[in-house]
Amino acid sequence: MLSRYRIIPLKSLSVDDLCNVLRSALQRDSLLIQTEVGVELADDVQALLSDHVIRRIADQADGDARMALNILETCCQFVASQTDK
């Protein structure tokens, strides 16, 4: 059955590559920096997500961009929930 599928091996991204992916997502994805009511949190998120924090997220993702973006999204949602209070 393997002959009917194309196997594409994926290589892990480096920490620097993941940091670039995360920074790009923060700049391009407006949903990451908005609360449910549409209040922009760009300053709060940028302040919280310093280079050290972005690098830590990249380290935890272990080369997986999807995991890194999920962690970033969770962090942004947490910041949004704390500023809503």
C-alpha cells in the first residue's frame, strides 16, 4: 500500500527559523493580537513576547512550526484574558 502514497520527510526547523516564523506571525496575523471584543493588544503582546520569550517558545516547540504557533496563540489568548479583567 505504500506505493500509492508519496512520502515527504519533514525536517525539524532550527530555533532561529522558528523565531522568524513566530515574529512573522505576530506582525501579519491580526487575530493573534486581538481579543474577542476586538481590542488590539499589540503593545501588550509585543512587550510580553520579548526575544527571550519567543526563543523559549521556539525551544519548547522542538523544531515544529505548528506547535510553536499554537504556543504563541495560547500566550496571546492569555494576555487577552488578563487585560479583560
